[in-house]
Amino acid sequence: MYEIMFEMKTMVKKKPFKYKKILNGVKEIFFGKNESTKVKLSKKQYMNIIDAFKGRTVLIGASRTNPPKDSLGEWLMNNITKQAIASYIVPILIEEGHATPVMPLDSGKIKFTVVKIVECSNCREDTKMPLIPFASHFLCARCIRNW
Ligand SMILES: [Zn+2]
């Protein structure tokens, strides 16, 4: 199966971690000591994160035990996994154009991109997926990848 492994760093503390992107949209995140902890994220789960926060500025909430109310970390714990994965999800969201850091970086906040679910302004397909603003168009994830 087609897979790519990415070497990443967390946004605030610059902790290294890896994530693997698999062609069917599954993401596997490897972190902690020797990157030995693995969390798997389906495409649907990932899209649910983007959908839950679109357009909003939120606290990352990287705490392992008690992320602030209404933070990304709290949402992830309630909806995806009890493992604290917010600080690993954030660089992935940023890399894929779904969020931008809020300056200064130690504000601990990100802003989620505004997404529209309509036809992609490049391929004109109704993708039934959130579109991403890019080069003054709204594009589907496939066109962004091939841009
Ligand atoms: Zn497209």
C-alpha cells in the first residue's frame, strides 16, 4: 500500500514525532519515547476535527490530563482518544492547510481555516468534503495535493 512517513516537530515545544499518511486517508501518529506510542486516525475522524472547529481560533490544550475547556485537546479526548494528541495533530493540520498558528506561537492557539462544502473551483467536482482556501480559490484536498 502507498504510504509516506513524515518527520515533524510540535509547534510550541518542538518535540519531534512522526506520522504516516496512508493512501486511504488513514494517519498513524508515532510519538513519545522512541516514537513508540501509536495513534491511528481515520479519514473520517480527521475530517470531523476540521468540521468541528472550522473558522475558529482555539487553544491547543496539550495537557495530558486536564486540557482547558473548549480546547482542541479537550475535544480530541472526548471524541477521538484519551491519549493526549493535540500537540501532534496541530502541525499536521497546519501542514495540510487546515489551520494556521496564532502569533506569538506560545499563545498556544491556532486558527482553523474557513471551509466551504461546495464544488471545488479547480476540478468543479462536488467533493462532499470541506474545501480549503488556496491561491484565492476554494479547492478540494486532491487538487491541493496536485497543485
Ligand atoms: Zn478539486
